[in-house]
Amino acid sequence: MNTATQTSLINKLTITDGEVAFYKSEGYLCLPGLIASDAVAGLRQEIFDVLDANGVTRQMLASASTPADKLRQCSQYLANSRLDDLINGPAVKAIASRLLEGDARVYLPFTAVKSAGGGGMFHFHQDNNYTQHEPAVGSMNIWVALVDMTPENGCLQVVPRSHQQGQLQSRNSDDGDTHQQLDVDPLTCLPIRMRAGDAIAFTRWTVHGSGQNVTDQPRVAYALQYHRDDVKWFDRSDDQWKLLVDSPRFATPPVDVLGPAEK
């Protein structure tokens, strides 16, 4: 990994013992200014390039018209790109390792783009509602804002201390897509206002979601999911728990050329 690129891309954050304690207690931790201000635009453009190569154009992101517009997700990224540095470089992994209290490995990185003009609400859920991890506290999400985030453009919303409830029941989304939603919505939540370049870390049991994007610009973010070496995942295809380091759930290495991702 290019050390010079890492240095210019990510501001060094030293996570304190107090911040680790807060993360454990509240289920999340804000990471203001994680991305260098002069690197934000380049990362944002790489995300647009990835989506465009996979059939989601800027024109499509300019106006919501389908359920998919609530979140455009793609895990593809170019080798030796800014996204490659962000995902696989030592800076963000060091933060994840500190909060996970063990060496962090990449689980699943993906674009998190909500279309302008009404990109829909993303229902409240836990990441563990999709693929169960055990121990769930051994996995996490570092969610990076690449535009300013407000309730108007569908900023992330979290429920503090919700991870203390453990695994909650969920169902297939009422929108008829492939996403999950909790059987019972939380009574309160905390909208996370962020500047472009800020990030937030949260556990796999932390309840979160997002509102509609009613602005005229797409809401652009990137999700970086990591896990510790001891984490297992439940493979529903054969009802078996499998160690992630031996049997990865996803394969998301960088590619040499952007193009339609394999399903």
C-alpha cells in the first residue's frame, strides 16, 4: 500500500481508552475528520465511476424512481485507487482493530448512495439481520460521509445502546426489495449530522437506518465492514457456523478494470 497516499487520504486518529469505552457502552463512535478534506472529492468521484460502470449513471442518481434508489450498493473498486487505500490500507484498519480489540480484517466494503429527489427511507435494522456473526461484537461498520449529511438528505440514524439488546427479530423489507427491517421500530433515534469526510463506527448489533433524501443532490457515503479473526458466520445454505478467516462470506478484492460486477 502506498504510504504517501494513505497519509494524504486519511487523517490520523488515535482512539483513546475513553472512546473505546464509549463505543462499547453506546454501540457507536463518531470519527470526525477521518478523511482529509482535499481527498473527499476524489473518493466521491471514484464511487460515481464504480456505479456508472455497473449501470447506475449520474442521471439515475439525480431523481428517485425505484425502491433501489434508497441505497445503491456496489462492492467493486479499482486496484491502487483511493478506495483501495481506504479499504485495505492500515489507517482505517487500525481504528477498527482498536475498537474490536483484535486484528481487523475486511468483511464487506460497499457504496452507500441514496438518490436525490426522494431516495427512500432505509428501514431500521441491524447488520446482523442479514448474515449472523458470532460473536457479533467482533464485527463492525465504519460508515464514511462523502457529502454533508443532514436529515434532509437522509443522514444515518442510530439508536444508542440498542446493541445491548442483542439480536433482534427482523423480516423482509415492506418495500419488496432484498433488505431487512426490524419487526418493531425503535421509539426514538439519533440523526447523525456529519460533514463530508466524517465517519461513524458502530457495532453489528447497533440499530440504524436512514430517512428520505428530499434534496436535489445524491447522498454519497461508503461503508467499510470489518471483523476479528475469531468471528464465525452462519451459512444458511447448509446450516453451519463457519470461521470467516477460513471461509470468507464475500470475496471483494480490487479489480483492474471496472465493469458489471458478477452476481
